Amino acid sequence: QVQLVESGGGLVQPGGSLRLSCVASGSISINNMGWYRQAPGKQRDVVASITRDRITNYADSVKGRFTISRDNAKNTVYLQMNSLKPEDTAVYYCRSTWPMSYWGKGTLVTVSS
């Protein structure tokens, strides 16, 4: 069994914060990971990524507001989301890209008053 399980989504007011978690199991490596999001009718886009040496990259739309990190001991990747905006509303997915591509099933984030 291999899987990535996201959690932490929910309803939050604009300006609020959420921390998403992605727990890997079944020998999935979390050294090279990304967080993606997909809103209805839109393409799934990468919002943040982290490499083996902890180099991070962010989409312009979230830069300065989101932070990706990982805890190898817990096999967990996090996405800290601050100053959330309505346009951040989407299903958020985590993905491992090495040695194979695996996707979680997603967690819904809704930013609304």
C-alpha cells in the first residue's frame, strides 16, 4: 500500500490561515514534493514545491503567503497558508515526484466570508 493523504482543509475567512498536511506511507519518498491546487473549471497548477535539499519554489500568486516544509521523521509535508484570499479556494493536492509520481486525493480549502 502506497498513499499520500492530505488533511487540514476547511472553511476559513479571508485573511485567515490554514496548515495543510500530507502524510506519506508505503515507502513513498517525500524528498521531492509539491502542493497543487485546482479550482472548478481550471487547470491543476503547482503552488509550491520542495527538493531534497529543501530548495523551495512558489507560484507568484502565493509567494510570501505560503510556506512548504517537511518533517522526514513524520513522513509529512506541510503547506502553511497565511493571508488567505478568496481566489485561493480550491482542492489542494500533494504529489511526490520521485522515484514515481503519486498524488493524494486532495483536501478542499474554501476562503469565504
